[in-house]
Amino acid sequence: MANHSATKKDTRQAAKRRDRNKYYGKTTRNAIRDLKAITEKKAYDEKLPEVASMIDKLAKRGVIHKNKAANLKSKLAKNKA
């Protein structure tokens, strides 16, 4: 790494973004796992929009690709308990 202040700052910013993206990604994966574990249809239907919103936010932030987000949401919508 070069010894320029801008490069050092960029490294710090990238580390912060990486940690933030990992947190959002893991939280969303856990929400998807919990949604798949729900057995009653009413609870599943109530939770689905919340999880879909989380997936959309990941795609908007660039953590996952927009097509992957669409595929995930589609599978979850088809998988209604």
C-alpha cells in the first residue's frame, strides 16, 4: 500500500464498508432462514414483505446482484408454507 493519506483513508473506508456489508448480508441470510422455518401460512405471509425488503436493500447497496435478489424473492414467494 502506498504511503499517501488518501490511500490510507480509502483503506479505512473500505474496511468499514466491508464490515457493514457483511453485517447486512448475514442478517438477511438469517431472516431468510427463519422465514423458511415458519410452518403456518399466515405468519409466513406477514414476514415475507419484511424479508423481501431486506433483500431489495442488499441489491440496492450492491451487496448482491439484482438478479440474485429477484431469484431469492421469487423462490420465497413460491415457497409459501
